[in-house]
Amino acid sequence: MRRRGLAPLLAVGVTATLAPALATSTASAAQTGTAQVGAARAAAQTAAPTSATASALEPYVKQKPKWRRCEADQPAEYQCATIKVPLDYRAPGGKRIDMAISRIRTTTPDKRHGVLLANPGGPGGPGLDMPLQLKSELPESVRQSYDLIGFDPRGVGRSTPVTCGLEPEEENWLRPYKKATFDKDVAWARDVARKCREKSGATLKHITTRNTARDMDLLRAVLGERKLSYFGTSYGTYLGAVYTQLFPGRADRIVLDSAVDPARAWRKMIQWWAEGAEPAFDRWTEWAAARSEKYGLGDTPKKVDRTFWDLVQRADEKPIEMDGEKYTGDDVRSMMRRAVFSVREGTDLVVALKKAAAGKPASAKGLPDPAGTPRPAAGSADVPSDNMTASFWAVVCNDNSAAWSRDPESYRRDAIEDKGRYPLYGDFASSIKPCAFWDRSVERATVVNNEVGSLLVQNEWDSQTPLPSGQALHADLKGSRMLTVLGGEGHGVYPSGNACTDGTVADYLTTGTLPTKDVTCEATGDSGGGAREDRKPDVRPGAPLPQRSPDRF
């Protein structure tokens, strides 16, 4: 895959030069390796004028968060606060926006290593409740080592949320290509871009991953920490990788779970949903065929494949009805793309559709929603209902506008071609999106290429951020180690109840020592999805994985 040279960094070293007491010392910088030191010096040189920028940012660093109990019905140890960050780091003396933060402090200060910041994914995913989630998932040895820190990224939730004023039907953005409706889809994409621009104004263009990474480093400085440890999942891996690129000397213990390939941000990452769905679908046909006596979908992969596509054709001719809802062939394809995250869920979906098509009782309960409209960010009545969608487009379009063609006809051609190459989902992923009509990015896309130490964790059968995506980030982060779960399925690995996987992550977060080489773990249970059934509560906490929207990273 083609890699470009390092892009210039804009104002990335500003917080590093704010307060000498918080700056990385020469000794600690030496511990991070000569490549990181060189990157840090280059960053400082591109942050001109350093003295003026530092002076403008100094009031931000001196903030003292006013911690309070987050909610009356939440534990008292779970505390929230709000700090101010610059809307535009190139002009930090200008407009300020809110950054909502949270924490659960370690109860063993003598064992405290520092802070562990976390992001659950997105873009657009609120992360204020991450300390609660981490507390339930991490073993005691890790919890003792850190104050657990959460935050809503800029533009999200309680962090000065953006909005486009969208109606629910306008948030349904993964649309199949049809010749008869393509002009309407182009109009929809143009309208979404226009509404976002009108509703969120000058704020919109500054909702980017690079600026969120800068917010993270400012938060580090406000908390009085020399370095930042971080746990990011899905989109959170890209955010973490960008942080390591902008602030290599600030990165401490970095865990990146289910990784985004930075070179494909963002149009090609969305297209990878279609590419990743095909091998996941083929795996499902083999799994179902091997259990034909139980499920009756066919005794060979080819027959199982035929069973599914016959249902698609039937639904195109006459929608299949379940629980009062009617599902077209496009609905069935969309649902199946999400269902094959797990071979069991894929089988449950097709069995239910087959029964319903035959006029037998069947229920859609627990099956994927074909529309996939995200739920609004929770926790505040002031959060617009379309905030997750608005902040998603802000980041996906602003991070790299060059990735998005300005020619609507190119999306038509790509959708037609990719439906042939990836019949399950190719046209959904490649058809027109609002980014075709978005304003140009303020900064160029971040090229990740550094030697910061980090641990990447990846399922073999993740079709949302497929294994090659994780391998690409591993190649970019030259100081990283990669843990691959062979047979692991689904999006998001930790915690899995697998002693090999969970133990490797916990050991790294506790000791700061990476494995000497890449690690391979075998998924436990009948499939990766069965790992939870084998969980031993006395070994690892038994918290379930968060429910991540299948139309987000």
C-alpha cells in the first residue's frame, strides 16, 4: 500500500512548550528512542511562533477542573468536570469550546502509575462513561495503576455538540445504489452537507481527529501528567495513532483494539466494510453447511449461499414480513453484512428470514436493524438528537477531504462496480456520501509513521476493521507489537474472557513492557463469539463488550 512522506505538523508541540514543569525531560525523551526525539523536535520547529502560541495556551493549562459527582444515580467515585479548549489551535486566543471529562481515581495511590484515557470508537461516540466501563472490565492490577479518564471528543455529547438539524430519515446514510433513486441520493448528500454547514457554522471545520488529539494532550497537561496512557477501540485506534504521531514523546502505554488503517481514512475504510463482508460471508456459509442437520440451510457452502441469495431475490419481489416490518432484498443484504460479524448471528438471521418467507412464525427480535440509525448521545437534554451523525460526518469529511471525489458520477460508477465485486454490500459502501459536497479540510490528512511503543489487538474475522487494516497500522507504528486472535470474530476484542488475549493486554498496562514479539492467541469456544461462555470471573472481570453501532467504527 502506498505510503506518503510525513506531512507538516501544525501547532502540535504547543502544549509541550507551555509549562517547563510539564515538558518531557531530556532523560525521559531519550527513553523513547532517537526517532521519537527527532519527531518531537520537528514538531516543535513547525509550531511557530512557539512563544506566542505557548503564551496563548498557558491559561488553558492552568485550568483547575471542578470535579463533581456525574449523576445522582451513579457511583460517587465517578466524577465529571468541564474544561475549555481552543476551537482553533492555530489561533488559541480565539473562540473556546467545552471539553467534558470524567474520572475514577485509583484507590491505591502508592501503586498509581498515571492516567489511562479511553475512547470507545465513532467518530461521534461519546466517551464520558468510559471510566465506568473500564472499571468493570480491567483486572484489579490495572485499575490500581491508573486514574481512569473519560471524555466526550470535541463536537460530541457534552463537549460543545455539533448538529446538522437532520430528521431521522436523513441520518440513514448507507444507501444501496439504484439507478432510479441515485439523483435523490445525490440531493440528500448535498442537503446534509449544506445543513451541517448552516447549523454548526465555523465550528464544524475544526471537528477533526487531529484537534481531538490536541485536546487529549491539553487534558494531559491540565491533569499535571508528564505522559498519557490510552486505550482506544475502532475509531479510537486512529485517534490514538494520530496522538502518537503528533506527540510521540507524550505517549506512554498505548492499546489499540480493532485498528483503522490511517492510509484509508475515511472513504476507503467505509469501503472496507464491503470488502471485509465477503470473506466473513464465505466463512459463514462453511459454518452453516457443517451444521446443516441443525439449521437446514444447505449441506454445502454453495447451497447455503444459494439459500441466502434466493431469499434476497424473493424479498426484492415481495418483501419478507417479520413482527409487522417488511424487509426488501436491500434490507436483507444490509442486515446480513452486520450479522456475519458472528457466524451464529448470521445463521439466526437467515433461519428467521427463511421461516418468515415460508409463512411460518418468525421474529426479528435481536436481529440487525437494516437502517442502523444511531441513537443520540446520552446524558444531557442539551445534546441534539442528530449529534452522533453530525459529529461523524464532521470528522469523516474534515480529516481528509482529498479522499472524497467532487464528481457525483464517480460514486455512481464505483457503486455499480463494487456491487459486482462485493455483492453483499459494495454499493452501500461506495455510493454517494455528504463528504462529496463538504468544505475542504483545514489540514492535510495525518500520515502515521513513528516508533512509539504500542500494543495492537485484532480479531482474525473482524469484518468492520479487517485484519489487513490492523496489519497496516502495525506497519505504520514501527515500535508496536500485534496480538492476533486466530478464529476471533466480531468487532472489538478486549475483554473476551480469553486468558491469552486479556492477560497480554493487562500485563502490558500493568508493567509497561511490550511482548518481545508479536503474539498469536487462539479464540476459545466454538467460535470467537463463544469466548464469553468460557469466561472465568475469578480470572477477569465479566463485563460484556459494549454494543458498537455497525455503521460506525
